[in-house]
Amino acid sequence: MATPDQPMEGLLADIGGTNARFALCAPGGDPHSALVLACADYPSLVEAAVTYLERAAPSVLPTVGAFCIASPVQGDTVAMTNHAWRFSIESTRRTLGLQYLSVINDFVAVGLSVPRLSPRHRTKVGGGVPISNAPVAIIGPGTGLGVALLLPVEGRWHAIPTEGGHVTMTATNEEEHTVLSILRQRFGHVSAERLLSGPGLVNLYNTLAQMERTMPAPLEPGDITGRAVSGDDPLCVRTLRMFIAMLGTVAGNLTLSTGALGGVYIAGGIVPRFASTVEATSFRERFEDKGRFHDYISRVPTYIITHPYPAFLGLSGLLSA
């Protein structure tokens, strides 16, 4: 426990389906000592957290914690959507020796980071000007597709978790209609996450290869985006082009459904890696392609969050609270 002349430290964790990111943070301070651990390397969240603390070796062990996780958080037991970890919040708190532990949805944390982002940690795509005190939408393809809403309430921002990544994916042209028809044969219901995520990139790549009657290479999501950005693989270029177009459609639908006139922020582990090239894609065109509501939605700005650990910004505020 911290002595009067030692500052209190908090433990932060951003737990996704692939990686668990940890950091330390004094209440009201800036996160530091960030480290990324692969979830698959540890049997549980506790083991990953203990490993982090051993490697970070803080002079004062954390006594409070704020975690976010890629899963709904309802009650004490948390079961991840895209990973096998399952844990009790209270048991985790006791095992890690924390006096207080808050666990929230990962996109709630990302949403809470938006008011704290500096201009250098976001890239604007297209036009539009945010309306103050209007809702803000956050969407992010990663291991899954996260969606949250940020609402201004009595002078403070409140982040609302959603499961918007599991809305039904729709097609806007014949090529997309064929893609969805093929995927429905495999999955039945095809959600936006089935396409707009890391595994979704692979689903899309394999489906387009099937449509071209070619044998797909055994590529990971990072391989597909890397080859697409470099222009070395026409099928990967086609895959990423459709991925970004579909993301524009879903982001536009989200905006109309929520009235997010304060802007739409794109997060997650995929799009920020090639943020500088999104302006040249059809993302914004598809975002604005809403028929009679084109003028309405064209006034809404869209941004890509480029901060390396946006969830930590949101979680650090919980320690102060």
C-alpha cells in the first residue's frame, strides 16, 4: 500500500479478444509503462495481470484498478465474446490485492477517451463540423466490431455500451449481395462483425477468392491489409476496398440511428494502421450515401483515432472517480 509520501498507483487493463494491454496510472495522471500480452499465452486474466506486474515492477503495487473488456459486462461474472477467458470481478479484485476494481465494456472506455483526445491523436476523413453537446458514435473493427455511444448529460459525458457490431449486414450493390449470399450459406445470420473485424477480413478475402474461382492464400488479417496497402496483391486490394466501403455504410447507418451529430470516431486495431490512406477510399462516399438524408449526414464529421492506447485514456478517468 502507498505511504503518505508515495503516490497511489492504479492498474489499467484493456482486454481484447487477441491481446491484453496493461498500464499503470496514478488517479488523475497519465497512463505509463504500457505492455501488450497475447491472451492466448495465459490461461486467465489474473495470470496475465500478474505477469504484467512482475515485468513492470512498480515501486508501489497498485491498490485500485480499472479494466475494460471486449464483452458485455452484466453482473460479477464476465465471459468474453471472442476469447475463452471467464472471470469473477470480485475474485479478480481480491486475488490482485486491489481495494477497488471497475470493469467496463472496452468501447465504453474508448468512448470516454474521445473528449480527452488531442488533435494529433485523430485523423479527420472528409468534411463536416461537429455540433457541440450532440451524441458521438464510436465504432471499431478489431477482433470483433465494437460500437458505443457518447452522450452529453448535465455537462458530463456518459458512454453507453451497445452490441451494434451484431446488427445484420446489408448489401448496397450486386457484388456485396453475392458476398453476403455466400456467407449466409456458412453462418446463417451475417452480422456486420462477420465482415468488419479481423476474422471478417479473412471471411471477405476467402469469399472474394471463391467468387474469382481462385485458391486463397492462408493469410492473417495483418497480411491482407499489408498486401492491400502496398498494392502487391490485387485480391487483397479488392478485399480492403470492400471492407472500407462496408464500414462506411455501417458507420452512416449508426449515425442516422443515434443522431450522432457530434461526430463518428473509428477505433479498433485495424483501421488506424492505415489511417492516412482512408481519405482516398470510398469510405466517406458510402458514409454519405443515404439518399434523401445525404445533406443531413454530410455535415457529420468522421475521425480515425490514432492514439496507441485510447482505452487507457478513458479508464484513467475512472480511477479519479
